[in-house]
Amino acid sequence: MTGPRMHLGQISLVGDEPAEPQPSTRPLFLLADSQLLFWDDAGGRFVQRLAEYAGGGAFRAAYLGASNGDQPEYFQLFQAAMAGLDAECRMIPAVPSSEDMAFLRSAGLVLLAGGDVQRGWTAFERSGVREAVAQRHQEGAVLVGVSAGAVQLGMAGWPEGSTAQLFATWGLVPFLVDAHAEDDEWAELRAAVLAHDGQAVGFGIPRGGGMAYHPDGTVEPIRHPLVEVRAADGRVTTAMVLPSSAANADADADGFTP
């Protein structure tokens, strides 16, 4: 398998982008948790840069909460992150109505919430959301996966504590992904990559960090280093993939609101 190309430059979400970027110009965004949704750096608010990719003006933002059981407080957190943007926000529940599905199919930004990877994925398959999200990606919507949502954008998920039961997910990002598991040194991600011995690459996204997967196949760390995991001949190896800017890697960057 050809390894990913690593892009170590400053993440370029604003500035030289066209006013109305085409679908092929939009990265996928994978976040370890919701911290980046409230993060500012020298380039401004992270969510403002996501909004630029969603069209730069008024847009619809769909929040998929099936992975956390549609808990309203997490949707309220998403609404707080979107404050100040010209965004119409709506929670799309695990069992969506026809109105919910119509909103999702017109959304410029789709956020996949954290929670239980398998719980959310099962709901997406049953409801038709799986196909609708894939279609929105093809049509150019900005997809943002948070924690479990980040895993779901990758190749496979697994029940917590049981990587022997891998199940296929969207695969829009051609890697295995795990989030905020640095305390156990990415044990489950290592096991999942080892199960694909030589056929898959894994990326661990630490707390407060994120990853952009660009249309040209490059992987870009956001704010904190990523952990790259590979396996061959029964051995697992890891490497750090660093952000280009010390400011991005600074856990106490000016303007960040936890």
C-alpha cells in the first residue's frame, strides 16, 4: 500500500481559496473532541474557516447526534460553536423525519458527533443517513467528524475494547482512525492496524487536536501532532506527524476557549 503524503505546511482554509470552491477542493476534517470548534489562532476562528468552505455566506449546518443518543446538550454545544456565523443549525436525530432528511441533503456543513461509534453507525445504516452523508460529500459539503464521528469517516470502527470485531464505515478517509486514546498509547488503534497487517495505516488524533485529509491525499495535523501507526510482519511501528507551526501545537494558544 502506498503511504499517505504528509503536508506539513500551514493549514490553508482561508486566504487564497476561491470564493466558491469546487467539491474537489474541500478537505475532510477529523477532530478528537469539540475543542477545535472553539479554537482561535493567528488565522482567526477555526469554525470561520470551515464556514468559508461551506460557501462563505449563509449555509445550513446539520448535526448528527446518533452516536451520543441525540443528547440535546451536545447539540447546544455545537450551536454555541456556530454562534456568530450565518448558519442555520439543525439536529438530525437517529430516526430522522422527512424534514430532517431534506435539511441534511441541503446542508453545506455536516458534523458527525462523538459518542459510541457502533451505535451511531448502526443508526446511520438503518435510517438512510449513511447514503445521504456520502452524497453530500460528493456534492461538496464540508464533513466534520468529532471523536466517534472521526472514526466513522475512516475505514472501520470497532466496539469499545474489541478490535476483533471491526466493521466497515464510510472510508472517505482511507485510514483507520482513533481519537483521544493517548493515555493507553493507542492500544486499540495499534490492534486494529495489526489486524490489517501491512494493508492499512492508522492515525491517532490526541485531545484538542485534529486532522485534515486533503483531496490530493495529503494528511495535515491541526494544532497538535498526529500519531501514525503502521504494521508489517507482525510488528507495529509509530511515528509523529507534526504541525508546521509551534502556534498550532501550543495547547494554550491565544484565543482558545475550552
